[in-house]
Amino acid sequence: MAADTSGVDARAEDQDRQPQQSSDGTDREEDSEALAADLRAACDGDVRFDEYTRVLYATDGSVYGAQPAGVVFPRETNDVRAAVRVAADHGAPVLPRGAGSSLAGQAVGPGCVVLDLSRHMDAIRDIDRDAQRAVVQPGVVQDDLDAALEPHGLRFAPDPASSNRATIGGGIGNNSTGAHSVRYGITDAYVEECEVVLADGSLIRTRDVVLDGPEWERIVSKDDREAAIYRTVRALVEDNAAEIEERYPELKRSVSGYNLQKVVRTTDGGDRVMNLSKLLVGAEGTLGVVVEATLSLVTRPDETALTVCCYDDLLEALAAVPDALACEASAVELMDEEVFRLAAESTEYAEYAEPIPDGTAAALMLEFDSEVVDDLPGAIAAATGRLVDDGDAFEALEAFSPARQEALWKLRKAAIPLLMSMDGDPKPYPFVEDASVPPDELAEYVAGFQEILEKHDTTAAYFAHAGVGTLHIRPVLNLKEGDDIEKMRAIADDVTDLVVEHNGSFSGEHGDGLARTAFNPKLYGPALWAAFQDLKSAFDPDWRMNPGKVVYREDDPTDIREHLRYGPDYASLEPRTALDFDDDGGFSQLVELCNGCGTCRQTDGDVMCPTYRATEEEIATTRGRANLLRAAISGEIEPEELYDERFQTEVLDLCIGCKGCQSDCPTGVDLAKIKTEVKHQYHEREGASRRERLFANVDRLASLGSAFAPLANRATELPGARTLLEKTVGIASDRTLPTFRRETLVDWYDDRGSRVDPETAAAGVVLYPDTDTNYSNPAVGKAAVEVLEAAEIRVAIPNLGPTGRAAYSQGLLEVAADQGRALLDDLEPYLERGWSVLFVEPSDAAMVVDEYRSLLEDDRVKTLAANAYGVCEYLDRNRLDEDLAFDESETAATAVTVHGHCHQKARGADHHAVGVLRRAGYAVDPVDSGCCGMAGSFGYEAEHHDLSKAIGSLLREQLEESAARIAADGETGANDRPTVVAPGTSCRTQIDDFDGYERPAHPIEVLARGLEGER
């Protein structure tokens, strides 16, 4: 659950300040204030109508954007009912929303009252293992549901690529599915019952009702909305039976329009049964708000295996799909060369693209599971024989281990956000990327699609669910240009004709939304289009539920070209910056890289976004911050807002600079860099605070603390000292402060000297004496020296100044640049001799490798970056540890839990310590943890202390889970705990403050303990 942190959601006082305009240009400020006030009076959940919130909820994962009237965060069903009733009284449209990851604009609604069901309504009500059913609220994230189901051997069958943040309610709205629809089908097959709030606020439960049976008669005998709906739906289905039979394609995936073909079925016993749940699935919130769903579940196969068959021609790969399906695969996925290229260039995904052979134009990925085939190796061999030996594929990659399979699935699931990371304004946009055709017509369909692309002088990327005839084909356009917007409309029209020609569906997964609704009349014909309109009127007489999606009024047609996030009138400022943004395409381009996919809302792994994980607030996501920044540089909100104190505190201060978005965001929105630049500009205007300057010069303070130790350590323990620090400087009184050593690491090494003969040394390195290691914890540096010298590495520890990390984090870029240049001067003699520079503190390593590139114009930056390593990284890359002798009695008896530093993860360098520790003989459990929440000065700041602790509590849970895993594996005794190691000073400080925990060791200290003999 979210932490109760001050300053994050306490914005009620400023909810209704901004006026809104109606379509006729009249001022609606008073109406908006009245609507907000009535909603607050009626709902227990938060109600926010302020400008920031409207910007945050103006976009989803699509090309669309339009500000809602405001947002309600319902706490339970009665809140939803009350909000819908109040909206009805005010004539306001209503839009239910989950994670906002939808790709067709379903979650964008101009002037709507948005109901964010993801914040509070996320409970798993019941799991019935025997019946293979679960009852859930709509805000449950699918991966969280599957995690809860795993101990029961069950899962929810549809598996969209966005399952780590997409909610079940959103999946119901879209009728979502995923890679395994070859075997399992789509969401509507698994939704058995729904509890639904209708447009008048009434509550109904949809379930199987036998036509003309007692329950049917009871329902339709009433004079209410539910009765009218049942009567209307039956009439529409029976009156349009011939059209339904003719117009709905026979496909495993067809989610365009309403599910009239599925709402009535005949049971094995001959009864005709109506279940309105099947209509609500795929309705995109246009018929009502689902507040609870009963889902049917499937069992988990014990084992799976993958083969990836590589082709040098896309059409040859598509032509092979029928052969792939004949192999009894549970999934048949396609990726093309553009996906491979972008993955290879991505920090996060390069390792997953590495096995793909050169010259691969397309690849089919086939998964087999043990519930379908008895012999997985035999099934893989048969598929390889059919597709490679007897087919057109030139190579096959086999994957039997879970880790290797997971890597290939990560590559496949990254396709959508990766494509949106293309440089420049032209992007492969989603608007015709979701059509489904019979699989045996895929090659012919794609050939026709390519002709359309040639006609309109553009290209596209190809990937996704080939086994069910659904390819995500995204034409490359620049939607900031009017000509390309018209081209988008023309391409969509031509593709719709092509889909009809192949008896397909315009949407096989991602729904209609604002992108495809306009083409439903062409797909379904006038009779069914009229039936859709009658159906909408039965559920929603005033057409207020998510209007313009699936169906539209004839006097207010949905247009694919309207409400675009970027359009011909869009323009952004390109501010003059202190940091170099050339590699990012400019400041504005970096901000605009955010495509709204919502990966930053994931909570089950990786780093980003730690403040969202603790608060569950959209403003705390990378997407939220990017949306507000984009609004400011484009004039959607006042550009001067960037430099307002509110923007600094509510938007930027909650970015803790973990750099997780640099690696975890598939498009690479580096919010830490953006934040630093904007903070710098704010300081240029308003000046820096005393505390910011204090933290920026922490190295000097530490040197003074060391010079006056131990008196300096006792000073902070005097009565009232901590309270005084909090009141005067803003340093949290409850936070453990650093202590200082009189003898610094530099002093110790000056007295000791090197013990490696320069004539026989394998190499020479500078061990950088960072602030904490030099003045507070020299034992870490001593351990590093011990291990390096054991490997015959000659070490130097000169008296060096700070890297500038602390000043950079505070946005004091001139100070950081001066410190960086001074460090380059001091290191230059060593670099000229070919020495490497090693860091025990990951944030300093990231500073010189990453931040210097945009901070300093100096040719020496590249040389330093090429020769800078974390100390374990240096050992691992050079395999120096393999020549060391470790004491097995020490290493074999020690289980180690490793928490990697977020800056290491951003650089892809967090695995080195794990590798070295394992080769030394330790049993190692690396936790897939995010940021510790300390984040340099962030955890010391009084106003951020509670949030820092809340983020830290998430790490503590993972450490406890690691301890349980290690105990279960028998790596420790029943009463023992694993040794926790963490390379970051901040991380060790945070963990030290956990009840029951001691300050963790640095990985290099554990390695030093394991060395044989004395040094």
C-alpha cells in the first residue's frame, strides 16, 4: 500500500483554481468548481481538479492527449456510484481508468471525470483453487494477481506485454490478450461475472441468465435500467442474427465493436444463456464501470521451452506461420529487424538482442508447454526440422532454461516501447497496428500492407502475435506535421479496406478508442452499427460513459485526427541548457521520448520508479513528471511554472535521481538528468538554499569532521543537537548521521604504501577515495587494497577532490563542473600512464562515466570513462579473482544477499559483484531490488524522511524474502541470517537504520574476508 507521506497528495486546497473552457468558448470555472465540490462531498476518495492532475491524466500510451475535468480516486464501490451520480447531475462524462497504458486512446477523455480505479480498488477478494476462479477488483495489476495465484498452480490466461503494470479492469475494458492467445484466447473467455455501476449510479451483477427462465423473468419484469438493458440486448441479438453471423470474423482475436456475437450462447444442455459480462469486456468503459469481476483461471504448465527461428526475409517468416501452428505451439510470435536493431542500441535490452544472428530480417518465436506436448526437446527438434531443415529459416535458437526463455520474452515484450524510442519526431505510431486476419493469409495481408506504405511513402515495423494473425504494424509518421496527420487518416482508411478484404478485424487486442472507432461502420455495416448505437443508448441513455469510443453519435463523430498529443499546432521551447543534450536530440526531445506506456508504474522488479512504488501517485512516476515537463515546454501550462516552487517541490523533488529510468524506461527518458538541469536553472533564478550548498560541499564538511574527530562525532549526540539541525538546516532528526575517523584512508595509505613490486605488478590502478570511504569508512578502501594487491595490482590512493556528484545532485552545476575539471587534472598523469581508476562508491563511478559526458567539454572525459570501473567490475572484467585463493571454510559457510546500487543498474554493472562473490565460493542471492530510498541527501532531508523510509521498507521486504529463500535452500542454519552486502554508502546507511539490521558490508569487504592467509 502507499505510504502516508506529506507533500505528495495534499493538494486539495488548490484543486479548482484553473478555469476550463467549454466547446463554445464560455468560461466553465464555476461549473468545474461546483462539480469538484459536489464530488468531494459525495466521495470518500480524493477528488482533484487542479491543473497538474489534469495534465497527468490527459494522456495514455497512445498518440492522443486531452485534459479531463478532474480525477476521482474511489476507495470502494459506493464512491464509484456516488461519483457517477454526481457527474450525471452535472452532465459530465465519466471515464474509468486503470494504469493508462492503453494504446488507442481509450483512457483519454476531454472534459471527463476520470475514475482512477488503480489507486485503492486493487483487492483480490477471493481465490477458489478447486473451482479455478478468482474474484478481484478492477485495479489489481495482472502480475500481482498471477503472483498471488502461483502458489495455487494457477494464473490468469491473457498475458499482455504490459502485465507488470496493466490492471485487470483495463484488460476487461480492452478485451486484452497476449502472446499465448494461440492456446488460450482472449479476456472475454475468462470473465464470468461482473459487478457494474451503470450510468445512473445503479449497481448490477452480470452473470449467466437462461433466456425465458425464472431469473430472466424476474429481471425483465422490473421497470428499471437493468430490465431495459436485458430486453434491448436480446432484441438486438435476435433481430440481427444474420448480420452477426456474416459480419463478425471467425478469429481468435477480434475486439472491435461490441461483443454481440458472444453475449448469448447455447449450453451443452440446450439452454440459451445470456451473460452481459461478455458485452462489458471490450466495451472500454462505454457501458458502465466494472467494480468487481469473477475470473476463470488456468493451470500453469510445469515446464516450457522456446525456439526462435530466424529468417532473412519477412514475408518468408509470415508464410511459415501455418507450419509453426501445426507444431502444437502455445505461442507463435514475430519480431522484425527494426526491433532487433533498437534493442541492440538500448542499454536495457542489448544483452537480450545479442544472440540474434546477423542478417535476421524476422524471427518466429515458438513456445511449447508441458501441458500440450509430452516431450519438450522432441517438440523443439520437430519444429526446428520443419521450419529450418525443411523450411526457409536459416537458424534456430533453442531455450530450455527459465533464464534463457525469460531473456527472449523480455526482448519480445519490449518491442512496443523500444520502437517509440526512435530518434527525432518521426515515430512508428500505433493507429493501424492491431489488425487481425486469418493466419494463413498473413503473408498476403502484409504484402498488401506494404503496398499501402509504398503508396503513402513511408515504412513500418512488424512484430507480435503471428500465430493468431495479429501483427502490430506501425507506420512511421511525424504527427507534428499536418500532412502526415492526413496521411495517417488515409492509411487507416486503406488498411481498413484491406482488413475487410481478408475477413479480419481492425483490432485484435488493443481496442478501438479514439484511433479505430471511426472505422467500425465500415467493418460492421449499417445494420450492426445501428445496433451498437441502440446498445449504447440502452446502457447509457445520455451517452456520458467514455463518449466517442467503440461507437459515436452521428452528430459528433470520432475522428482519428482529433485530440492528438502532438499535432500541427504543437510547439515546444528548447531552453538554453548548462548540460549538453545533443546526444538526446535536445532537451525537449528527451522529455518527449515519454510515450506514456507506463513502464514506470511497474512494482515487481527493476529500479524505477521508487517514489511511485511508495506513494502510488501518478505524479511520482517518470511518465507523470515527463508529462508535466512537456506541458510546460509546450505552453499547455505556463512555461514559467517550471521555475515555480510548487513545480520544484511536487514534481522534481520527488525524483530521487536513482537513474532507473535511464535503463528501465524502454525509450530512455533520463529524468535524473532533466531534473538536474531544471534545478540548475531554478538556482540561477532563485538561488540555492543553505542546505543545498551544505550537501553540495559535503566532502569539505567531512574533512572537517575527520580533522576534529572524535569530538565532531560527539557534537551531534549532544541534547537538542539533532532538533536544532532539523529546525535550522532541515536534516531529519531521526536519521543516523555519519561518523568520522581521524585517520583517513589517504593518510593510512600514505603511511603504509604499496606492497606490490612495480616491476612485477600486473597493472596499476588509482583507488578513488570517495567522501565516505576516506573520512568515515576507510575499512572499505583497505579491503579493496587487500584484494587488489592479492591479485598483484599496484594501487595508488592520491588525495583527490570530489567527483562533483553531490553538487550535481543538488543542481549546482558550476560547482560540479569545477570539481570535475580539478579531478581530471589530478588524474591525468595516471591516465597517461595507462592506469585505471577504481571506485568503491557506485554513484561516483556513474558520475565520471555518465554525467561528465554532458557536464564537461573536455577530451579527457572519454579517456577517464573508458578506464573507470567499480572495484568489483574491474575484478570481474579481468577475471582477477580467478587467480586468488579463498578460504573455503569462510566462503562455503557464508550466504550472501546482494543489493545492487541503482546507479550500477543504470550502467548495467550491478552483476559484477555477484559474479566475483560466487566464484569465490559464496552462496549468493542477488535481490531484484529498486532504489534503497536514501539517494544521497534525499533521505537526510526532513521533508523527505518519511518517503525515504517508505521506499526503504520495500527493500527490507525483499531482504527478508531473500533470507527466507536462503534458509529454505539450506544455505544457512535455522537461526542464521545471510550476510547483506551493498556497495552504496546510501544503501548501507538506509539498511543500518532498519530495526534488527546491522550496517551491511561492501562486497569488497566480504571478498577480503574470504582470502586465504594474512596480508
